[in-house]
Amino acid sequence: MTTNGVNGQQHVSRLLTPGVFAPIPTFFLPDTEDLDIPTFERHVTRLATAGIRPVIAGSMGEAIHLSQTERILLIQAARRALDKSGHETIPIIAGTGAGSTRETLELTKQAANAGADYAIVIASGYFAGVLAGNRPALKAFWREISEKSPIPVMIYNYPGASGGIDLDSDLIIELATECPNICGVKLTCGNVGKLTRIAGAVSSENFASMSPRRQTSAPFLVLGGYADFLLPSTFANAHGAITGLANIAPHTLVHLFELSQAAKQDPSILPKAQILQVIAANSDFTVNKGGISFTKAILERLYGYGGAPRRPLPPIEPDTFTALLEHHHTQALIKSERELTLKLRSE
């Protein structure tokens, strides 16, 4: 761990390394929609045991439906669960995007005090008509957040959740080069070419020497927002993914990442990685059709907890749930996860 001091504040950041991260759902009590903290802690622990690192209060976590107080409670609960289960070194990435730069900074500082090691920040889409084509304004947003944040900041590029705001590779590379407290980008735009260009830039020797990070524990990671190109992105020098599918099949995605890394050194492993990548890509495509409500419903079916989203998001319709659950893409993922889980238990 290293200490990060900004504006007189000292925060300890756990090491940020390549791998698979999961945007953790927020679980609610069925009658009141209050936070279901015990279920949340159980889920964080189960994923950590499988090798998955948590992202708290992201899109899958329904951050837009949470108060600032609730976000802080979830960060504290995640840290408590990780420490209690022997995962003290696993870092927490917390979503701190809000409507304004001012509120985003306030929430980022609160998150750091609550135990977050890193912040992931999306630009609000409310004024996307003004911001989407205004490169200087977008650049100034992430520059100011990163300069004033007590913890390293990750860029969250998700046009679908920010009114169509979509940063191009040039702008992201500029931010990576010029802002030493930016620690990476999550690309939920699905643009493999963009990912390849950014990964190429930040993996060069010139980047490391000319644009050192503020914290040595916080390198610039290039992460996909889906599981469907984890293998090819590895060969483009990217660093993994933050993917909702990891909530359902953590062992499968960790194994896919490990095979992908190993295949770079031993090409004979590549066919096995390709088979698993097809399963992940197919299931990602199908599961995402059901959104948050399907992810929670399938967690309920497979693991005994999940529940419904917070209103106004509706629960998934029973017929839709059955169709998606019984789809051969989903069943292949479930089969893979069960086989890997049994194998790990027997070892």
C-alpha cells in the first residue's frame, strides 16, 4: 500500500492490478426498499473469494437511485466485509459521479473517508446537449476531479448512461498523459478499436517515463465494460474488465482472464481460452438483454438472493426471465460456472 496526500488529506490506496471487477448490485429489502446490507456483504464476500474485485455504486448498483448517505454506507459495508473475510488487500472502486463537478468532488472525498481506494466517475448526461460536443469542458471535468480528489480517479465512459457522451481515444489518452491521478478508464462503449488505441498508448515505455502516476500503486488500467472481448483485449495490452456478468459467473470470468494471460506466454493454451471466450461473449449478449432486473433475478435463482431493483425500475417479467434463463447461451454459462466451482472445491 502507498499513501496518497492531497489537500492535506492522507489516504491509503491498495494496489490496483489487472483483472476482473464486478459492478456490485445494490440489494433492497422487499417491503421498504431500504438497503439490505447483510445480503450486500454476503455477495461482496462471495465474489472476492472467487477473485473478483468490487465496484460499488456503479450503474449495476443503481447509483442514480441512491442517496449520498446510502453510497457511503455501501462503501463502508464492502470494506467491512472484505476485511472480515480475509481480503484486506482487495481495493474498492466507488462510483462517485454526480450532477455537478462540485457534488462529484464532495462525494469522492466522502467515499475516500469511508474506505474507497479509487473513484470511478461518469459525466452527468443531464446537459449532454451542451457537453457531448464540448471537448474542453469534458476534459476540464475529469482534470479538476482528478487534481482535487484524495484518491485516484478512473474515467467511466458509458454513452448509454450519460446522454450519449462518448469520449474518443484522443481525449482519453490526453487525460491519461496529463493527469497523474487518473488511474484508468472503463469503456462501456464496446469500442474495441478505442480500447486498442488507448492500451497501446499507455503500455508504451514513453508513457511510463513521461507520464508517471501520482501513486505507484495506481497504474493506468484500460478495462472493458463487457466480458465479450476479454481475450482479444488481453492481446492488445489491456488490463481486464469491469463486467456485470462477473456477479453471476465469477469463477468463469476469472478463469477466462487467467487463460488469456497465460496464452500470451504459451500459445497452446489459446484454444481453451477461445472456447471460454465464446461462452462469455454469448452469455453477455443474452444476459444484458434483461438488464439489472434479470441479473438480480438470476442471482435469486442460483444463489438464493437478489430481489428487485428500486422503483421506478420494474422487476423482470416472469416470461422474459424464463426465456432468458433457459436460453442456451445462459445455460452454457451456468454449466461452466458449476463445473469450475466443483473443480475448485475438490482441489
